[in-house]
Amino acid sequence: MSLARLPPSDSPLYEQVRARLIEGISAGEWKAGEAIPSEADLAGGFGVAIGTIRKAVDSLVAERALVRRQGKGTFVTAHEGSRLLFHFFHIAGRDGRRVLPEVRTIAFRRDRADRETAQALAIAPADKVIRIRNVLSLEGRPRIVDDIALAAELFPGLTEKTFVARNNTIYHLYQSRYGINVLRTDERLRAVLAEGELAALLEVPPGAPLLEIRRIALTFRDRPVELRVSRVETSSHHYHNTLGKELG
Amino acid sequence: MSLARLPPSDSPLYEQVRARLIEGISAGEWKAGEAIPSEADLAGGFGVAIGTIRKAVDSLVAERALVRRQGKGTFVTAHEGSRLLFHFFHIAGRDGRRVLPEVRTIAFRRDRADRETAQALAIAPADKVIRIRNVLSLEGRPRIVDDIALAAELFPGLTEKTFVARNNTIYHLYQSRYGINVLRTDERLRAVLAEGELAALLEVPPGAPLLEIRRIALTFRDRPVELRVSRVETSSHHYHNTLGKELG
DNA sequence: AAGTGGTCTAGACCACTAG
DNA sequence: TAGTGGTCTAGACCACTTC
């Protein structure tokens, strides 16, 4: 049970509380969108002062694993609608405004992991994976091709139908159906040239420059959830990144 | 004087304290690398509890404007050596390790701002600017061309000689000589094709894909300091970005 | 009115740094 | 030993939400 006295330990109490909260969330004790116990209850349950609880919760709020709502409670982050979308979707138009992509799934198949995919997903080579190809359109024109690889073990029963029928972002599907909450991503960006099928899908001539984004999505404890390789046609859009300030 | 009682206000005390600290830092009252007054002194000076001071300092520490050193004090962030470099320099090798670039300045001239530069630097069109072109080499090969634009007004007396003679990063120069502390950057990334002089400088054929990074560096109150357009040859390196976790 | 998070206080004790 | 930040407590009062 998550709400039990803390065992003796060298680490600060607020770190222990923090760890317990992460446990509870990733074990599904409190699901996405649900409230965790009130600060007073947590303090009582863990046998620590309320200020200590607040410090632990503060750090999880800063990481966006929890959100506070005054007068209501503290909730496990729910990736509903555009909130999550824009947290991890960084393509913006010339004027800096973000545009909502329209997603079309053009391939969905089961496969075995090659060496690179296995390493990225921290699974064994030849383990089962699900591969998906999406074409994303911005303002009506195809601008992004996403190749997604998932460890099949983490997503039992995922079919093309349920995948395509989702009425929300992919990360929302991971969360609502499998309780997997994407908290962090690690991205590597390069410039490449369009060729073959990619060029055709993006409606650009072979040899056009594309932005390639190789992203690994991570959940609690930095466990990899998804490998995604995106190619973006950036003549009318760009990838937007802000460094430095993450807190108010 | 920064250490004076706070005036009546609606905003929380810790935000007022935070604003005063930012004032003191940007006014140069406490310079980069120097300690601010102890938490007890700040609490006494402002007439608030020490916990309130801690909350204000916490937020500035999270933004990396201050650093705490237990037993010694709280210091204004000093961008020494590789700390800053790697905070804002995101190019890494295939294995994910960051490599130290070798910088060569090939152009340094004074100019008037065009419309785009003026907008980026929040100055008037035709205001004086300094333009610099650097070639950065990674592992002995030219990989990046940087075109830098600075508002001349912010950098009085900056000459090619002092610029080239710096023995540290450019942001360190801004800080040590002009008291300008770069805290945040806003970057837009696109893929472009190499051509003309750029291709020659990077030793790639015209038509090779390059990663273009358009960066605006900001100091306190989001005041723009520098506009930098980088073109990166990404066949052996990539741009590395981590999203989500910014706090421990 | 009751319950929640948000702010703020006043103090205790610990761990680290320096003279 | 004195001074600094780091942790933790116990409580007060406020603002917001819900019934």
C-alpha cells in the first residue's frame, strides 16, 4: 500500500515520498486524471509534515507528472486533447504559431526488432514489435511522415483498428488503454534528403531537404516506450525549441 | 537598494522577493560568480520569513540564474568553461557524446539591421549591429557555420580583436565584459540545402542537406541579446534535445 | 460549511565550508 | 567555531471549489 509509514532511510523524506508517489502512479493505483490523496491525508499516512509532502509534490508538478488544482486536489497528469500534443509536438508555422496536424495511418504491421530498434526500446533483438507509419498533414498538405516502433509486449491487443479509431493523440492512447504515461522524450535531429517513397508521400522532389527527428519516448524511470522517426518538410514550417526556462 | 522592505502589493511575497533578486542581478549589484546575501540576511532585509526567501531562490535556481553551494552561499550563475557551453550547445556525435567545437572567426563587421534582424533583436530597423561569422570544427573538420548578429548598443567597444581573443565561450564574453547573462534561448530548426560559400566552408557539395538553427538568445525579462543562424552538417553529428524533465 | 491547495511564519536540527 | 544552505516540523490564515 502506498500510504504507509516510510521505512528508515538515509535519503531525505521528501525524496522517499516522491518515490512512493511515482510508484503509486506507475502501478496504476491512481490513474491518469484521477486525484491523489489530499496533502493532509498523505502527510498523515506517511507520518511526515505537510510541508514535506508539498516539496515532493512540487517536484512532480515541475516534471508535469502531477497537476494541482486549487480547491479540488492534486491530479495525475492526463494527456487530454491538445495539452499533451503541444507538449511534445514542436512543429510550428512561419509565424511561430502551432498548427494542429491531421493524422493518417498508412501502415500497421507486426515485426521483429532489429538491432537498432531493440536498443532504442531496451528489448532483446528479435523481440516482437509493432510498426506504424503515419502521414501528418498541416493545413491540408502532407508535411510529416512518422515511423513508429513499439514493444509489442507493452501494448497487448493493440490492433490497427483500435489504433486508427483513437479520437485523440497517440500518447493519450498509450495512457488511457495501457496506463503508460509518456513523461519525457529524447530527440536527435538531423538534415537528410528526400528520396523514394518518402519524397512521394511528402509530395516533394527527391533531393529536397527534410528534417529527421529520431525520438525515444520515456515513461517513469526512463523506461523507453516508443521509438519514432519523423521526417519533416520544413519549407513552410519549423521545429521550435526553447531552452533554459522551464519554471515560472 | 535591493535589501529594503517590500512595498504593499497583491502578488505573493516570494514573487516580489524573486523580482527584487532579478533586479539586483540584472542591475549588476551582484555580479556573475558572486554570492548574494545569505538567506537569513535577505529575510531580515526584506522583512519576510526565511522560508519565503527559499521559495524565491528556489525558482531562480530552477531557472539556473542562481546556484546554491551548501555551507558557502548562493551565487549568481557564472558561465565558466564547458558548463554553459553544453547548456546551449546541443550538437553531439553518433554515440550521443558531446564534442568540443573549435571556433574560428572568419568575419567581423559593423552593419545596419535589416528588418528581420531588427525584429529578432527588438531594435529599430537601421540600428547599428555587429555581424560575425564563425566556422566551428568538430574533430578537426568544419561542421557548423554560425552567423551572429548583435545589437551594437549592448556591446560598446567590442572589436574583432577582443572577440577573437576570448579564451572562453561567446556567452561567457557577453557576461564577463558586458554583464549580460544569457538565460534562455528560442530556437527554430529547419532543413536546408548547402550552396555557394556555405557549401565550400563546410566542405560539402552543393545540394547536401544542412540543419539550419535560428536562435535568439535572451537575458532577464526575455530581452533579446543575440541572433544566431547556424548551419550544421549532420552526417556525422546530430542536434540533441531532451523534453519533459528539467527538475530532479 | 467543509475540504482542498496556496502562502507565510518561526523555529529546530543537520551537513557542509572555512578560518 | 561560526556561518552557510538543507531538511523538517507545526501551525496560521487565505483563496478556491463543492455541497
